[in-house]
Amino acid sequence: MASNSRLDLAFATPVIVDRVDNAEAINAALEPLILARRQADKGIARSNLGGWHSDTGLLRWAADAVRPVVARMVELADAHVVDVQARPGQRRGWMLDAWANVNQTGAANAPHSHGASFWSAVYYVRVDEGEGGELVLNDPRMPMIEMHAPFLYFRDMGGERLVRLRPNAGQILLFPSWLVHSVTPWQGEGLRISIAVNLSAPPLAGGQ
Ligand SMILES: [Fe+2]
């Protein structure tokens, strides 16, 4: 290849993978709160197929336990955006909406996106031994990207067509809310417990 060639990235999709410090202690506090809520409340129907999806008041009913997780999500969300409307030093902040998911054996989540937010984040509280339970991200360039030559993939350009992420407890994932995602059926014996947080961008304080 000619030495003066250059590779530019255009229209890249960020998928941020991180771990929370002190995850064992955080999860030991979070799990009983989530399971107690699941006992007391039948939850709501969203993308969940057989699993329990809590109401969206997680930040109230698990406020103290979830704080370090949400703080890290917000740090990541801030670090990976540039706000071209904010004045120097001005921070817009995020509006948060959060819930818990408990998938027992066989439960899954159907493909969906979150139209009312910018970032979607997930944190894994518990993932027992077993197959399945992967987070699947769908390539927004489908079906165009595989129409002509489905046997060709771009080299070193990250995931293409479908990305499957195998979660583990203590992990955070952050991706754009418009990215269609789903969860494959959990085939483990135990539980797969996660927390989902949507971060939306409010108007700047003090107007424009
Ligand atoms: Fe989602």
C-alpha cells in the first residue's frame, strides 16, 4: 500500500466496555434490593421475553447501592461526547432513567432501541455460569453492508453486521441509544441480573 495513504474513520459507532471498581461489594448490595423488588412488584413489559423488567424508578429504590455504577456511567458518557452548544466549561449533564432486569433460564430480550435518549448503558450485577445471555448489537448499516459481497468484511474496523458481547458481573457497556440491541436466551441455571440506564440530554441550563 502506498505510504502516503491515510485511513479516516467516518460514522463510527462507539461501544464502550468498562469495569466498575469494587464490583463485588456493589453487587452484594444491589442484588438483594433487586430481588426483593422483583418479589414485591410484577414489573413491566418492554423488551423482556419471559424475564422480569422493573419499573423505571431504580434510582429511587436502589439509590445508595447503585450510585457508584451510575457515577461511572456518567463519567464515560461525558468523556465520549463533545457538546458544540455548551459554552467553555459548561456541562449539560444528563437526565437518567434506570431499571433492573432479571432473566431466569430461557428469558431473553427482543431487539429494540431507545428513541428518547442519547446513551444506553448496562451494568451486570450477576451472570451465573451458563451459555447465552449475550448482548447482541445490530449493525445500523444493515442490510446495505452485506448486499453485494457478504463474504467481505472491512479489515480492523471493529464489529460488523452483528456484535455479540458476553457479559460478566461488574462490567459496564455504553452505546448509542439508537443502536438496535437484544439479549439472547439465557441458558444458565441461575440468574442473569443487569441494570439498564438511559441517559438523555436536557436543554442547557440558562437557555441558549
Ligand atoms: Fe435496551
